[in-house]
Amino acid sequence: MIAADTIGKRIAMLRKEKKLSQEQLAEQLKVSAQAVSKWETGRTLPETATLPLLARVLGHSIDSILLPLELVILSAVYTDGLESRDLTAFLSSFVAGDRLLFPVSEETLPFDLPGERVKVLLVKYQLPSGSYAATAWQGSTLKIGPGEHLGTALPAGGELAIVDAFYGNERASRSVMSKLQHYAYFRWDSYAASHELFPSLIDNEGADYLLLLFANAEGIMPSVAGRGNASITMRSGPSSAVPSRRPPPASSRESNPWNSEKEKIAPGAAPSSFPFAAAEWRPHMKS
């Protein structure tokens, strides 16, 4: 078992990840807010009888709270952009010290999402060097640990980055990240599920969709636009970026004015993820 102050810091980190105040956590655990404060400052440890409920509320195993693991899974979600399942506690059980290797497949997951849409595991994790995010598509292996790529360093403040993108339908899909790297130069503020924007060999039968994965200070999250009924649009603003959807503009190529205050991306310098200025995603309804 590790020192009380280290356990306290971990409880505080996991509580904040769940967006709970000390009072809200205390209420769910049937203890006082003062007791939670004492845990988090290392003055006392949670009672043994409280640990199972504490682990359940925080979405982590008792071992991941009490044992000296350098790698902490803060959140893990399996999604196709429309449906999602929380896998935080499940994935945490596979952490061994500072390493996690997990093949993402129907055989290894405790459930599967219906349909043939592309599916991805989104993970936010903590190391002594900071917080990071990683993705693993169905059929690949999630690798976190020494010698592995650290993943995506989460943008600070209200910054936003597109880290991956797929276009397709229930029958087939393909990565369109290279297309987005090209479009980043034009500083467009919206992307729609359209063969005009994403020409491909995707069969036209079935409803097309565009799945974008965004990283912000909270982690990596998905947003989906369906062909002909929505686009993914960004507007400048003071708050942290959050993905949303809106009806598509009349012409995606003509209706993408970027705020002039945004930092320009130089030709030929498109990164593997696209950083944006502080942004707020706002729904916009047809008039």
C-alpha cells in the first residue's frame, strides 16, 4: 500500500475526472465532506467498508486507487460515435504497473455495439509526466507503456484538435485523415458527410456518415455527421471546445469562413492533429 497523501491525491484526481465536488462525493458515500477532504489531503484513509462504494462511484477498482501504479486509466469509452459504453473499470483491471496492452475485439470486450459502423476505444490516462489520450480502433491493440508512443498530449485551455476521422456507411468505411490535413489549410469551420468533400469508393447504398475524433482538455471525444442532415461546425468562443452537430450549410465549400483571429496553418505544415484556437461548439438550427 502507498502513502496516504498519494492515495489522497489519486482520490482527488479521480473525483475531479468524474466532475464531482467533495460534497457530492460525500453525499454518494454517506460520509461527511470533511471526511473526503481528510482523505484527499492525506490526513486519514477511507474506512475499509467504504472502499467498495468509493471504487464504484469513481469507476475504478480498489487496487487502482490504493496500489502504487504509475499508469492510471482516467476514462475509457468504446463508441461508434452514436452509441457508447464506459469501460474505465474494465480496462483498469488490465493495467500492470506502468503498462497496458489490450487487443480491441469482440472476443476481448465484455459487450459489442450493434451494427457494422467503425468502432473505437477512447482512453484518457495519467502518467507521472502528465495526462494523455489514446485511441484504438476495433481490430487493433491498445499499447500504453515504456517504449510506446505517449499518445495525444491533451490541448490546454480551450484548444481543440482533430486526431482521427472516418467516412463511410454500414457496409464500408475508410480513414479520411489525409483529406482533413488537406482541408486544414483552407481553415473551414464545418465538415459534412458528403461525397463532394470525401470522394471515395464507398458504396452509395445506406446512410453515409462522417466520424471525427476531437481532443480537448477533457480527453478525446467523437462527433458524427450524417449525410444530408448535419455537419460538424466550430465557432470561436471563450470556453473549452465541445463537439456538436448542426444542419449543413448550403455549400460546404462556400460557407466556411474562419475567424481571422485564429492561428493560420502554413501550406505543407499540416500536422497529424489539427490545433485550433479557443473554441466553442454551438448548435445552429435552420431558419
